[in-house]
Amino acid sequence: MRRINLCLNPQLSSICKQSMMIEKLNDMLKHFLPDTLKEHCFISSFNKGAMQITTSPPYATELRFMLPMLRDTFRKEAKLHSLSNIKLHILENFQTTKSAPKKVARISDKAKKLILDGVECIEDETLKNAMLGIIS
């Protein structure tokens, strides 16, 4: 049997190699970053000696101060001697693995009274129960 990467055309094989390399670099990045940044930063590209790390605005400042140290660490620890610089890319709508708590809508006392007044004239029990469920 032939290995799967031998079945791919050269361009697709190159993309697969690049993807696997970025995945390994991301694993290393997680190892080099402090716990506060691990889940909020990732390497999005590495071309011609330039690495791009993507994060969201709340973590960008801390990461920006760490870039020289990260560059040196990648050169030493990962033996990535071709790394010349690290660029920071900030995404405004970056979603982290932890989601923010959802806000629960509260019904005012006036709205509850109006619903209770309106429920009295509803004949359908399913609808009546649904309306009463809203205010409880």
C-alpha cells in the first residue's frame, strides 16, 4: 500500500505539510505561553521566516510584550532558526474556548400583572400554561 501523502498532488501535499507544521508550532506556543494566554492565542501562519500570532484585544497587550521572548524561545527550543519576526494579528470577534455567561431577561412586575390579566380570558390550556410559565 502507498502512503496517503504520496497520492496527493504536490500543491495539496505542500498544504498538508504546512498545516501539520503550524499545528506543531501551536502546540509549542501553548507550552511557551503563561496560563492566562494559552487558550486565547494561536499561530495563524508561518511563511518566509515571519510568524503571525492571532489573538483578541484583551490579550494583545500582554502578548505584544512577550513577542521578543517568544521569538528567541522558538529559535532556541524549537530550533526554528529561520524565524526572523513575529507579527501580532488582533481579531475583534475572536471567540475563546470559554463562553461568557448568558444574560437572563427579567420580566417587570407590571409585565407580569398584564400577562396574568390576559391569561384569564385564554381558553386553550396549553397556551394558558405557556403564558404562566413565562412569569414563573
